[in-house]
Amino acid sequence: MERNETINDLRVHVDNKQILSIALPITLAILIPQLNMLVNSIFLGHLSHEALGNAGITGVFYLIFAVAGHGLNSSMQSVFSGYAGSGKPEAFKTVLAQGIRISIQLSVVFILFTWLVAPLILKEVANPTSYPAEMSFLKIRIMGLPFLYLFQMGNAFLIASLNSRYLLIGFACEALCNVFFDYLLIFGKFGLPTMGFNGAAVASVLSECIGMIVVFVVIVYSGLKKKFNLLSSFAKDVVISKQILKVALPLILQFILSLATWLVFFLLIETKGPMAKAISNTMRNVFGLAGVFIWAFAGTSNTMVSNLIGQKREDMVIPIIKKISYWSLSLCFIIILILNLFPIHFFKLFGQNETFLEEGIPVIRIVSLGMILMSVANIWLNGLTGTGKTKINLLIEISAILLYLIYTWYFMKYHYVSLAMAWSNEFIYWTTILSMAYFYMKSEKWRKG
């Protein structure tokens, strides 16, 4: 009986302490792989100008499938948190088992797509001189997808069970291994082959495998496996699988469309030369660094909203989203301020010339403003995710993408002014997301079943 009381006490409280207790461990966990990606780009920047530019296209392509897993991860958090808020954590073992089954099936589909279909598509749209290196990289890189998805499943459980303090262990091991293998395989150290660009792909796959192993080792040795009776059965549960997929499929489609749109943008940038590609890949790292707090608080918004609805405390949903928005905006602003005060020092990390610095600084200013919008928009959008109304998420995403593509196509194909102007498309995207998510949540239509 005592054991059940301990497990059942997973209901969140609407206060800053609760917000930070969930968000800060997630922040540290997200920060490590973003620093990892930054180091990866730094290594490739010192390898060659072309390698840094190619990393932008391949990185965005892989991110399309990575964020599909994030869509599944978000749905898992929502389902987990709903059961936690309603005092039914005994369902966690079944939810995790079904999430693992679905994630493996999804990753196999995406691997086959990358190997069999993607070459036909990218050959037609990519730069002919860059295509062979980019496709070779992707065929290796995509093999890390099953490990990434399983890693995300473990993390979704840790967040929803209010054990986000354990996240740091898996992310730290993954990041350290990636930096280590990057150094060994890109430059061929300690007798290993010099793999160059492909070395970064192999390093990422190895590190994702290690990250997956570590997160499940943590779940076992922390006692959480025994406490929640996890990983005891993987038999298919039709009811919970449908519950997960009902929330997940619109999110997966939403994230794929979002990143596919970004891939279109990067392919258009490719026509503007290697300098524009290299600068834009660096901007991807800016999004990663400044987005650390944003994504952490977005995950917190999803989890807390789902938990509150499970508790039948719908009246606290809007207040908690507002509280989380203030935290996200404030901490994102600090990161953005530092980047804008010292942009030259940031760009010099990539070992590029003065022209790169001159052309990159206006872009970082524009991207920074877009990040400020993103810091609030993502919280409201993920709050909406927490209500389970993911079809509305998808409609909002499609609306934002259509406006984004029209704007991007015009300023990239018909009226190209500068790279900075091209990157202002982020204003259009995030303003649309924020306004639509905000007004839908304020309308309280999400309260209806």
C-alpha cells in the first residue's frame, strides 16, 4: 500500500518551483546535444568550407526524421502525464511498451525511405557537386534512428514520471561519445581511418546507440523499472496503441512538414553559393543553442497541461502556460543577448574568414528576433499539444507553413535582397503559430471532448 501511494503522487502543482523542477533538468539535457552539434560543426568547419555547408543540408534532412520521433515523444509525454495526473501510473508499463513497438516500426520505415526513395528526390534538387557526399553521409546517419527513438521513449517516461533529473546522464554520455568519435573518425586519430565528412555520421550513430543503452540502464538501476514494472511485456495493446497514435500521428506529420519546409529553404539557399550555405548551417546551431530553454519549457508545458487535465483542473491550464511563457522568454533573451554582444567570437569558432563574419552578423540579428517570437509561440503550441487536440496543432502548422513558403519563395527566387532578408521568414512562421495557438487556447474549445 505504501508503495502505491508513492507511485501515485505524480500530480503537478501550479507554481514556479514545479515548473523549474521539470524544465531545468530538461534544459541541461538538451543543452548537451546542442553543444555536441556545435562541436560537430566546428570540426567540419576546420575540415573544409564545403563540409560545413553540406552539414546544413544533411542535418536538416536527418532532423525531419528526428523530429518525427519527437512528435511520438511528445505524444508519449501527453499520454504518460494524463495517466499520472489521473492517479493511474500503473499504466506506464503498457504505454512505454507500446511506444517502443511503434518507434521501432517507424524508424524502419524511415530508414527504407532514405535508402530507396530519398536518392531519387535529392538527386533532382541538390547541387550536383554536393549530392554524392550528402547522400553517402545520410545513408550512414539514418542508421542511428532506431537508437534515437528508443532514447526518446526512455526520456518521455522520465519526464512524465517527474524524474527528469536523470535525463542529464544519458545526454551527457551521448554527447561526450559523439565529440570523442568525431575527433577520432573525422581526422583519423589513433590509427583509425580518416573518414572526413562521413566520420561525423558514424560518430553520431555510435553515440546515439550509447545514449539509448545508458538511458535504459538508468531506468533499471535507479529502481524505476521495478517500481513501475517496466519492460516486462511487449505484447500489443490495441487500446493504448490507438491512444498513442491518435495523439502522435498529427504531431509526427506536423513536425515532418515543418522540417521538410526548412529543407526546401536550405535547398534554395544552396543556389546562393557555399558561403550562404555555411552561414545558414551556423544559424542552425544558433537555433539549437538559443532554443535549449525554449524546447525545455515547451516540453514542460506539454507535460504540465496534460497532468492538470488528468487532475480535472482545466481552469489552471492558461495560467500555467503564461507562467511557463515568461520563463521561456526571459531565459531565451539572455542567450540571444550574449550571442548578439559577441557574434564575432561565436563565428570565429568555425574557423571561417572575414567575409563570413561580415555576412553572418546581419543574419544572426534577424534570427535572434525570430527566436524571441519562437520562445513564446512554442509554449502555447505545446500547451495545445498537452490538451490532446493535435489535429488543431496540425492545422496551425499547415497554415504557418503555407505563409512561410510563399514568403520564402518570393524573397529567394523573385526578389532576393540578402541572406538576412531570406531568414526573416522566421517572423512569418512564428507569428502565425503564436497567434493561432494563443487564440485557440483562449477560446477554450479544447475543453470539449
